[in-house]
Amino acid sequence: MFQSICALILAAGKGTRMHSRKPKVLHTILGEPLLGHVAAALRPLFGENVWAVIGHEAQMVRDTFAEHSLRFVEQTEQLGTGHALMVALPELRAAGMKRVLVVNGDTPLITTESMEQFLHEAEGAALSVATLQLAEPGAYGRIVRRDGNLAAIVEAKDFDEVQHGMPTGEINAGIYALDLDVAERLLPRLNNKNKSGEYYITDLVGLAVEDGLPVRGVCCGDDPNLLGINNPVELARSEELRRAAIVESCLASGVVIHAPDSVRIGPDVVVEPGAELYGPCELYGKTHIAAGALVESNCRIEDSRIGAWTIVHSFSCLDHAEVGEDCLVGPFARLRPGAVMENGSHVGNFVEMKKARLGEGAKANHLTYLGDAEIGARTNIGAGTITCNYDGVHKSKTTIGEHAFIGSNTSLVAPVTIGREAVVGAGSVITKEVPEGMLSVARGKQKNFPRRS
């Protein structure tokens, strides 16, 4: 970890070309906001010394990252990248920082290794800039060199071939390393006399050259991982690059993946070697798939844990769920937040669980809703059973003991308790406690009438 150096993520812009109300940095790649990808790459190098400059929909950004260790500086007026650095400088100084790495919040493919390499190559220079060689520079800022040395960076809209020389294809990657002493010295001299009327951080290069300070342009080849995202097309391309890299890493580690081109795995997902996935499927958030587990096609799993030798059948959806070892899930099962399946339990087709625990070896194989429930080991839940947990105002709990048998098409009106080894007859509506070992039948008496001709 670098000492007395911090990272500053520029994340205040609107991202108008994304055609969305939310800030560009909150658009997602593999379920994670762009800003989250950038912060995750920087945290191993800087620990808690990672700041983000926010502005457009600042509270939305704060709320999204409420549980992250990001520090925020608010740029109430979005007057350009140079102005963002001006706003952040006092806080960086107050924290005892001496040097800063500045990156854009829309570069989700940067890696810890690439930033570490850039910082090593930037050592000894007052100001360094990462550059790229592109066949088509497009709208990226142009690098201007004199005798091979970095002389200036000119925004594409302000570039003049007569004034600045013919373009070479070398562009600004938007990544900078500079001493804060240099920033304090040069920032007051920035002006906004350009077509956008903004204060550009890129103008610091020309000012540093003018003052005879050591400036360095670190060429990073044509690495697409350093490019920012400006529109939905570039977002899709970047997401595919990240998806392919993660899947390739899983395959190399020993995960079996069928139809890998259709498998999407988030950056924080852990899939242990020996697990098996069938595409298409999606794994997001903090999901953990244990060795020996099998996830069939068309499943979506988010922030969930899947135990060893468990099978998740096709078309199942798991969200903040915990599934033990040797379980069967689905097909067409839905496990909502708070759903827990203990070892050897079964949840079958068209079964939904929410804030419910299914005990070891218990089974709910068909057409069932289990909400706010505690179900004992080796209990059987018949098809069509529902826990009626909501009375319109309050949620109440259903408790079912071990080895109980709940007949098909039963409604359990919470709060209610079913004792261990109790049996509930099919079609019952249970509103009162069923004691241990008892048989309960709660339904109207059948009556047969002659048919009318």
C-alpha cells in the first residue's frame, strides 16, 4: 500500500449521453455500479484513502454506497475536472496526503495491477498522465508532445491541427498522478476560456511544462481497459469485456462452465473449483457457490450462498438466500431474502420462500408459499400449502415442528404453531395451535346433492 498518497475518483458528472436520470457512475456492469468497480480496484492500493467527487444526484450516489468505505467530496457546481480537484484539495490536505492518483469514475475495467504499474512509472515526476495509442482517437483529449516529451493535453473539441500539430492517435486516458504541492501551485492559474467554459485538469500539464516541472506521459499502449464509458454502446462493450475475463478466470481455476459465453458472473461472486454452471445463468453480488454444487440454466442468483453438492434446477431465482449442502432447489423456485434451506432440504417447482427456514431434510416440493415461517427437520409440506403471514397490518410467524405432515391445499393462518409429528389434513384452514402428535382437520363437511337435469 502506498504511503501518503490517495486516490480521487471523479464522479460528479451527469453523463447526458446515457439518457438517464441517474448519474453515469451508477449505471451497472454485472450488477455493480461503475463507481463500485473503480473503487474496488483502488482499495487494495490505498485502503480507506479513496475519495470520490460527486455532484449530479449526489444523495443518490451516497445512498448507493452507504455501506462502502468511500469518502465523498461534493462538487455543488459541475465546472469541470480541474474544478473538481480544486474542491477536493483541502480535504486531501487535511488528511495528510502528499500525492494523489486521479481517475474517472466511468472506467470500470481498470485493475489494481494497472494502477500500481502506472504509479511506479510515474515516480519522480511532479505530474504524470496515462496515455493510449488509438487508431481512431474520437472524442478523447489529444496528447501533444515536443521532442518526444509531453507538452500539453488538448480536448478534442479544442484541438487545432495547425496550432497543435497533426494528431498522432495518442490520447489522454484520464488518469493522473501528481504532487499536491504542485496542484496547490497550479490550480489557481486554470481558466475556463474554452468551448465548454470549464476548468480542465488537463491544462495542468501545460502549466507544469511552463514552470519547468518534470512532467511525464506514460504510454499504456492500446489497453481498452483504461477507456471510459460515455454511452450505452460503450457500456455494453465494457460489460462484455469484464464478463469474459471473469468467466475465463473461473474456468482456469477449475470451475466447470457449459456455454460460457452466456454465463454472467459479478466481480464479487465466489465460485469454488469443482462447482458446475450451465449457461445461460446470472450470478451477482456476494454470491458464493461451493465446490460440487450444480447450477442449471436460466437461473438468477444474487447475494446468496449455495452449499456443496446442492442442485439448483433451471429457472430458479435466489435473492439473499442461504442454501445448505445436498439440497434440491426448483425448477421454477423463488427464494427471497431471509430464505434458509438447511442441509438435505428440498424446495420444488413453483415454491416461494421469504424470511423462512426449512429444517434439515424437510421438503416443500410443489406449489407452496412459505413466508415468516420456521419448519422443523424432516417435515413434509404438501402441494398448495400457504402460510398466511400478513393480515393487512402485521406480519406474523408460523412454526411447524419436526416430522410433521402438512396435507395439500392447506392454509396456515399465522400466528400459529403446529407441533412435532402432527398431521394436518388436506384442504384445512388452520387458525389455532395443533398440539404435538395430533391429527387436525379443519374443513367443512362434504355434502352431495342431486344434479339438476
